Amino acid sequence: MRERGLYSLTAMTLLHCGSFRLSLNRPLIMGIVNLTSDSFSGDGVGGGAAAAIAHAAAQRDAGADLLDLGAESSRPGAAPVPADVEIARLLPVLHVVRDWGLPISVDTAKPQVMRAAIDAGAAMINDILALQAPGALDVVAASDAAVCLMHMQGEPRTMQAHPHYTNVTQEVRDFLAARVAACAAVGIARERLLIDPGFGFGKTVEHNYTLLRELQRLGEVGVPVLAGLSRKSMLGAVTGQPNGVARVYASVAAAVLAVSRGAKIVRVHDVAATRDALAVFAAMNVAATEKGA
């Protein structure tokens, strides 16, 4: 059994992630590794295994606690990729990075890809459809992999056309609670679950910032929250930065804000910058605790 994290581990603060037990007593950083050429963030490696492995190694060396491999773009307007193409992009990279001693997540919504990834050593499935595809629940239930359940209104090609909610936080919370219940019904333990509000997935700028401000409400679902805000258009909308690479500073600020509101994992492109910012945030909290003592 392998463990990562700086603090003592207890049953209430562990994420069961394949053979890993991840402490959630401090926020964890999930480093993004895009295997596509059409990533919105400008960091896709175009399907080349050698380039993807090098980028994954850089994310690891920068301090990532987990790596998230994605072989299909889910940016607004993205076209779907056949499962066999996704698997062909993914497996050569996964076969290398699975032996690095940290959990590997695979970002996919296809049960066929989930099964191939888990069989090849993935410790987590990160699903924008929250295991709603036929067969997805059964694939994960038959494994020991963790799963991140994300909220999305619509689907990638059209999700940003006309997002609409009466109460975005309540509706996202209720959806995620229902998906957690669906997982429980097929025997997926809560210790294996994460939830993600899906920033930018069928939400306006206002919806996104409402969710960020009210992120603690998602804690009512009873499983840890993962926040993925890195380099997204919601940041460009308020900073004026035109592309993903230019949104690094805003991304780091958003990650710290998400952690301040209860996120246990932040999914980021810029691992080193996020790590340093969270270290400062942690030091401030330690100083406040010591002063109170």
C-alpha cells in the first residue's frame, strides 16, 4: 500500500484511489497532461507519446500529487473522438507513467476507454458525464479505482450555447448528490468518490463565479470536491487575457480561492506556481492556528 501526503492519515481524510490512499488533510494538486492537439489551454501534445511522457514527468517533478491524462478534448465545440483512437493515444503513455509512484487519473467518458485504462493501471477515472454512459457505472464498480463525478449541462459541442439555471449551486449540488447515490447503489464506496462542479461546462461566467463563491455548499454531498478552473475562459473574461497560457496568474488565484472554500484537489496546468501559492496559503493558516492556541 502506497501513501502520499504530509500529514497523519485517518479514515475520514483518505481517498481510496486504486492501491493508493491519499491524505486529504492538505489540498492535493492534479497535474494536467493533455494528449490532444486541440486543447483550449494551448498545452496539448498532439498525441505524441514521447512529448506527453516528457510533459507528465515535468508535472511530476514540479510537485503534482496526481496526474490526469486526457486523450479527447472536452473544450466547448470539441468533436468526439472514437474510443479506439482515444485508447491508442492513451495507453503508450499510461504504460510508462503508471510506474512512477503516484496515482494516474484518466479523463474519459467512454466505458470502453475506462476499462482499458483501469486494466492498464489507472487509479482514477475523471468523467465529465459522471458515469451516466451505459455501462460506465459497472466498469468502475468492478474495479478499485476512484472516480471524479463532474456536472455538465449539455454536451461539449453545444454546452455553451445557452446555459440556464434557476439556482446554479443548488442544481449542481442536487445532480452530484444523485450521481453519488447512483454510485453507492452499485457498490462504489464513498471513499472512492470525488465531485466536480464542472466550471465552464454549460455555465456562463456568472454561473461559474457563483459556484466558486458557494463551493462550500457542495460539501453537503459528503464527498471531497475537486475544482478545475485552470486557464479557463471565465478567467479570461475578467482579466482580458486572450488565451490559456496567459491566464497563469488568474489560474493560481482561482486555485487558492477554491481551496479556501473547501476544495480538496485542484486540477491545474501550472503545477509549480500552484504549489507555491498553496504553500503560502497553508503557512498563513498554520500561523493563525498557532496564534489561536
